[in-house]
Amino acid sequence: SILSARTVIADHTEVDAAHEGEGVGLFLLEAMLKDARAEGFTIVPLCPFVNAQRRKHPDWADLFNV
């Protein structure tokens, strides 16, 4: 969800059950992070998966609006 031109909400990450555990969710999140850097927006991490990954990667801190 887009909150503003500078803030995007990551409210849900869904991967087909047939592909769970294959790293697809992380791939999607990394693509979002790349877009955030390139386009200059921050992410509000409401999704539990995104929040868990954010805590594991302190080097991503500048991309999150918490």
C-alpha cells in the first residue's frame, strides 16, 4: 500500500504454499528494498515477515519508517 510518495506500507507478504521455504519472500522483500533505495521512499513494516527480516538486517534500518 502506498501511504505517500515517500512512504510505502508493507502490510502482507504472501508466497504460494508450493514455494514456502524457498526464499521467495526474502527475494520479494529485497526487490522492494532495492526500489526504496532507487526511488527514495521508506517502508512501514506492518507485515510480520518484513518486520522479522528488518530485525535480522540492521543495515537496512535507513529504509524503514518505524
